[in-house]
Amino acid sequence: MLAHGAAAGYVIREPERSITVKFEDENEVLAVVRASMGRRILGLVSLGFLGVLLIYVAFANPPSIGWQFFLILVGGASLWCTQVMRKSTSSWVELTPKELRDGDGTVIARIEDIQTMDRGFFAFKPSNGFLLKTNVVQSRVWRPGLWWRMGRRIGIGGMTPGSQTKYMSEILSALINMRDPHH
């Protein structure tokens, strides 16, 4: 419907529309985010090298016993983080019409529980990712390089390609808007 505007010419006005989308399969995967192989290799090699280097320095040129213990502890923690990251980045994140979940079936968040999504430049979010805020407090989970959850906040991304996380965030945004059009 067109209405005539005094100074601006014509203004387009459309009556409010409501779009209802029904999914045949509630478990249909709408988007998938996987760790990029190049970033995964670079991250794992860097973290593993740091751990080996710290332990090597602790034994090859031993400083005082306190510093030696510290180097061994931090080197061991680095190697442990390398193993945790290796396992977590071998998985993926799936978006379905009902939930956001890990490849092993762990439910990250239900779509109905998501309040807001932040993809902004200055958001406290993983690299190439986005941040979600839910209305339900959940347990802390950390899958380095892929996703994390602390209370009501969830970060998706890290070692993931920006194209995959952007696509997932767009689909997720559409699902949130379909649920609550005035959001």
C-alpha cells in the first residue's frame, strides 16, 4: 500500500504480516559449525610446543626449585589443555529448530531459552563467533576452540571459520525472530 508523503514523496506502508514456519523434522540440522583444520593444527601445535618447551627448560637448565616446579606445572597444564582442545575441536556444533547442540549430543541451549545474541565487534565472544544470553542458568562447560557456557552466557566459535558461524547466527536470529517477532 502506498501513501502520499508531503515533502518526501511516496512512503511505502505494509500491513503487519506474520509468518509461520513449521518444520517437518524437529531434529533436522539447519546449520553446522566445525573447527577449521588449519586453525586446529596451528592451535594444537602451538599449545603443545609451549608445554614441551616449558618442561624442557625446567629440566635442561634447572632454575631454583620453586621456578622448576612452576615451569613443570605450567608445561603440564599446557599439555593437558592441548589434549582437551584436541578432543573438543574434533566435534562440531549443530543447530536444529529446537536446540543448539554439540556433536556428541550435549544440549548447549534450547532455542526457546535464548534471549539475545551478540555478534558485535566489541562483544566478549570467541574469535569468529557470537555470544548468546539465555534466560536459564546452566552448568559451566568449556570446549576450547568450539564453544563455552558460563551460567546464562554461551560463546560459539574460536577455531571455527567465520562463514560457518555467521551462517549459523543468521539462521538462529531468524528462529528467534519467528518465535518473538518484536524481539
